[in-house]
Amino acid sequence: MSNRDSLLLYKLFLILKYLRKRRIAWVSLIAVTLCTAMVLIVISVMGGWLRMFRESFHAVAGDVIVRNHSLRGFPYYQEMINRIEKLPDVEAAAPIIKAYGLVNIINGASDGVQVIGLPIDKIAQINEFPKSLYRQYQQLIDEADDKTNGLTSDQRAKLRARAAEQAKHPSFDLPLKCEDYKEVLPKSTNDVCKYPGLIAGAGVLRIHKDQQGNIIGRGPQLYRYWIKLTVLPLEKGEKLSSTLPPAETFWVVDDSRTKVWQYDNNTVYVPFKNLQKDLDMMGTPSDPTDPARTSEIHVKIKPGANLITVRDEVQKTIDQVMADHDETVTMFPPEAETWEQVNSLWLGAIEKEKLLVTFLFGIISIVAIFLIFCIFYMIVMEKTKDIGILKAVGATSSGVAGIFLGYGLTIGIVGGLLGLGAGYGIVHNINYLHEQMGRLLHVQIWDPEVYAFDTIPNTMNTHEVIVIVSIAVIASVIGALVPAIRAARLNPVESLRWE
Amino acid sequence: MTQAIPTTGPAPASSDQPILSARSLKKTFKMGDSQVTVLKSVDLALKPGEFVAIEGRSGSGKSTLLHLLGALDTPDEGQIFYTGKDIAQYTAAERSHLRNTQFGFVFQFYHLLPELNVIENTLLGTMIEYSWFAFKAKKHDLRARAKELLTQLGLEHRLKHRPNQLSGGERQRVAIARALMNKPKVLFADEPTGNLDTETGRQIMAVLESLHRDSGQTILMVTHDRTIARAADRTLILRDGRLVAPGEH
């Protein structure tokens, strides 16, 4: 009896025999394969989409953001920045103003936008915003990536290096000669060459991608566009200022595609000082009761630093500055938040969407468990006499149960691995398959404009793969569990009499 | 087919102590709302090397008795002793082991696994007994023994055939080979010729007689056929739930 609890040969032997000979079991195998592949594809695409969104949101923000939820902003920001930059885990900090305004592009219809005032010379130290600019960065990358222009790999590398260098020094500088601007506005009595530069979200300029991902609307005249911007300054008490400033005219110097819808379709970027002046946030240098204000401070932390710790340190610093100026009691105190907290509404929505879709597909996958249960139950019924024979020649009840559990386990492992293979193949070629589907069936599921990304996410997360394949294996064993228990409990004599 | 099968492992025929015995066995089955007592009080002693036939009409409880004695089922009352030990004291796993290593079964309807070929069916009990590694280590010897048994039974040309490719007589000979593979101390035969024509049945009986005569195999056979029962050393009649000697009332 020494070997009876060990790895018994007949179980493996019969599992393999049944797997090969009982083709009905292949239906369960196919069900497990399809369900595994389906859940893997959904999770990979949704997860990839979420990851890309997170990257995009993070790319236009500092790691820690100080804000006070008031359009009037908060004072003493420069002093705060000076102290924050002295914190050991902080790399840089910069003020940013966010406001609302009206834009009028070349005397067309006016449109409401979010206006962001950037210290452009410092923004590259804070986030990846410069890489969203077409003229100053993306154009060079597109050229380097264009496989039809006949460039050598060395030339492409140089273009990429140049783009990277330019991204370190973005600017609002006018791209054309002074004469060109005068030519655009010949009747203007102002010095049009002194109009400041403005970067517009691509959507504001009606630049968009078609369903094939081609850029539409970025014509050669783009940098001859002028934009009149009207902003709405607030007085103390959060009231709209009684004296609205005149519209300020800007030249379009670039367009930005951050891949965040709210920014790309609804935002223009102007020099920090211009917006501060237009919003009457410059303060009065001679009046200590009217300091200059900003609406946000974005902080870049050093690599490896703990985000939460730095956030708390920043909070302490700004509290200290406010306390130094006896500003401890204010209706809208500035607060430090992480970039994830600031964007939690959007990121949370996508995370919930991913969870919901995964849950729905998970429910569909329960069908596979039920299918395995039904098929295994059928097999056990069909094999009742065989179970009697096995017991008659010495198989134990646990041994018989082991055959069916092992059968389920094998189907789970093989189905899970086949599903992984199918899922991997589909996810990694999903853009090619999508392209072919569009070409052959004229079906376009992924609209680059709607989803903000040109391509469907096509990477798999190892952790998610392990979890999903493990669930497939466990589910298959669960599906086989009840039939296995029934098989184990069969009386050998009754089984032998089974017809 | 009538040649000797030398490789079985019976107990010595000289011992007077019964290898298998039953005392006051009772078995009742539920049939709808009523209960039918198939075995009322069965006493039996099977000595090593003995060939005993139990004869009885259809439905008399012959197969039930064989299942009880072969540890496939349990009696409602009474005791069964194997080599002096009450098998009611065995655990379920020990009873399985008993069936695997000490007993061999030949059934009326052969009961071969349809997915397995002749040699695989023959090796089934051995595969249950051994682990993967132990089987691998003895694979050559075990396969040689299976082939030898099948050759003795005239099936050497059918080793790779599946049961559905064999005649009834051939299937029953495969069942005999499977039963003998683990050298059982007791061979149980439940109507071994019941599903065969006369000539094939005669051949199967010749195999059993040869096993008993040449190798001293202990055999307990149940049958409804008196001519078949004559092959045994001793015949008992199962009548009204009791075992009686022929001519006894």
C-alpha cells in the first residue's frame, strides 16, 4: 500500500486518454481558451488605455500641485517656491495660472476656453508639456519616424536628439519674421511684432485626426493666425472685476497635443506674466496688502523620492509661509495634492470603467465554468460503468475523483495557455487587425480622435496575465469539482450495473 | 487456450484454513416501497486452491453474494473474513487495495475500458497499484508478464486492439488476463460464460479449469448453468437466500 497516496500512474494515463478520445471535452477546452483570451484582451486594452491616460495626465502636471480652489489664486507664491525648491527631495517648482477666457481666432466666432499661464522657460523642468508641442518637438519626431523620407538611421537619430534638445527649451517666441506678421495685419496701428506668442490646444485650432489617424487642419497658414484673448479678472470677494481689461492679441506660435481631451480641445497657453497682468494678479509692489498671486504651484520631485512624503513637506512649507504673513485664516487656503489626487475624477472614472468591463466579461466567463460542469457531468454519467470497473480493480474514491479533477486541471492549464497564446497574438497585433478590419469590412472601432491615442494599447501586464490564467485553471477545476465528487461517491456495484 | 497459465499466485492448496469465509451474511435491497431480502443467512468457507461454484436461478442473489465476498459491497449483517481478518475492519482504501492486490474479478459483461487497448486493459490493475516512477522502473517486467498472460490466452495478435474490435470470447479472455495480472489470491467469476455462445463458453471454462488445475488458483464462480458449475470442485446452491449443498433442502 506504500504507493497508494503517491502520483498514481492510472490517473495521468486515463486523463490523457480521455482528453484524446473524448472530443466533447475539447468543447470545454475551447471555452476556457476563448474566455481566457477574451478577458486578457479586454484587460490589456483597458489597462493600457488607463496607463496611457495616467501618463498623459502626469505629463501635463507637476508631481505635487499646490492650489486653493479659487480663481483669484493665492499670494506669496514666489516665497513658497523659493522654500519648496530648498526641500531635499524637490527638483523644481513653478507657478501656473489657470483661468477662463474667450478666444477669437482671426476675427471668427468667439469660443470659451481654459487659459493657462506658463513660465515657459521653467516648464521643461516640471513636466513633459514641451513634448506635446508640434512645431517645437513632434514635427521633428514625425520626420524621424517617417519611413518614406529616405533618411539614414544616423539622420533620424540626429532629428530625435534635436527634438529632445528643443523640448528642454520651449518658448513663446514668434516663428516668423516681423515682416511676415506685418503682412498679415497691414492696417494695424499697433506694433504687431510685439504681440506675444500663444500655444493653442490642437482642438481649439480645429486640428484633429481622422479615423485613419491622419492630421487634418494643420495648414501652412497656422502661424499667421492671431487670436484675441479676453480673460475675466476677479476682485477681492471673488467678484468679477468691474473694469474688464481689453482683449489682448496673440500670435499662434505652436499647437499642443497632450492627449488629454480637456487640454487639447479647450485650452490655450500664454506666458505667465501676460496672463497674470491680464487677470490683475500682479499685485502692487509698493502695497504689502496686495501681493502678486498665482492659482497653482507645480512641483517636480527627485527620482526615487516618496510622493506622499514630499506632498506633506510641501504642505508644511506653504503653511509656514502663510503663517509668516499672518494668512492662517483664509477661506481658500492653498493645499498640496499629488497629481493623482488632482486628476482623481478622470482617472477614477477610467479605472471604474476598466473594473466594470472586466467584471462583465468575468460574468460571461462563468459560462465557461458552467459549460465545464455540464460537460464533465455528462462524461461522468457516460463513464459510470468505467468508474465501477476502476473501483472493482482497486481504484479508490479519491483516485477516481482525482481523475476528473486532474482532467479539469489539464483542461484549465491547456485552455489557459492556449488562451494566453491567442490573447498575446491578438493584443500584440491588435492595431494591424484593426487596420485590416477597417480595410476589409469598413469597420472602425477605435477612433483616434475620440480615444486621444493614435493606436490601441497593445501591451500585456505580466501580473494580470498570471492572475487571469490562474483563475482560468482554478475555474476549470471548480467546474469539474461536483462531477468529480459524484464520481467518487458512486457505488461500484451500482456503477457496474449501470446501463 | 487450454494450455497451462503458470504465472498466477494462489495460496498453497494444502492449507485447511479458509482463505475466505462468510458468516450469517444478510443483504436487503429496497425496491420501491418494499424491501427484498436477497441474502438471508449465508455461510461459506473457501479454502486455498479450491474451485467453488455457486449455482442459483436468475435473481437469487448470486452476484450480490460475489460482490460482498469480493469487498465490492458491504453486508447488512454478518461477517466476511479474508485470511482470518474481518474485512468490515478495513478502511475504504484498504478494501480498494484488497481488491487490487488480493482479488481478481471476471464479469459476465467483461467490463473492459473502451478507450484502452488489450494490453492497457490488462495492465489497468497494475497501473492502479504502482506509482508513475515504480511503474516506469518495472515497466519491462510488467509488460512482459501482461504479454505472456495474453499469449497464454491466445491473444498475442490482439495486443493493440480495442475492446470493440474483439469478439465476446476475446473480451472475456482480456478480462481474465486483467484479473490475473496482479496474481490474485482469489479469483471471482460472475457468470463468466453468461454472455457467450456454448463453444466460446466452453473455451473460457477450460481456461479457468486450467488455472485451477495447473496453478492451484482459488476460484469462486457464480453461475445459473449447472453444466458450467460441474467444472468446480464443489458446488453450492443459493436458494431462498441461503447456501445449500446439492440435494439438500
